[in-house]
Amino acid sequence: MRPLLLAAAAAALVSFSAHAAEKPVPKAELQKLIVGKTVTSGNAYLSYGADGRYTYNNGNFGNYRIENGRICINFDAGGSRCDSIVSDGSQYFLVNRQGQRYSFKP
């Protein structure tokens, strides 16, 4: 039992260390990455118009705003959400409020 617990603890530390190296993407960098572009995140296409309009897979229309390390969406149909965008220096990730992580490829 003890070796199993040690293995689980080691795996958790490795996972934490990988995420600890990630930093929120600064607002200016996010602007360069997404404004006027479509990016992929997981299997989805996220479009960020130069005019502030947003679409998800050509639907779920709304407006977006960029903050330091976050993109926030106000949907036309109601509701809103903010997703964190982090980088480890070589890759970008979108992290939603449930803590789910997705690749984020501009």
C-alpha cells in the first residue's frame, strides 16, 4: 500500500510542477494572438473578430474582451464566461472555470 501512495504523491507533484511553470498570458500578447483570428482549442474553433465579436464553431455568438491572462465572453443569448489563458513558454492552454484544460493554438 505504501509504494502505491508514494507513486500517487510523486505523480501529483510532477503534475503540479508542470502547471506551476505556467504563467497567465499578458493582455498585450493575447491581443496579438487572437484579435481578428480564429484559433483552435481542443476540437473547437474560436473566432475573435477585430470588432470584438466572438463565435464558437460558427455559433454561440457574443462579444469578447481581453484581460490579463483571461478572455471573457458575453453571449448574445445571455450568460457569460471567462477562460484563463496560460503558457509554459512553448504552448498555450485554455483553462475554463471548472479547471478543464484544452490546447489553445493561435
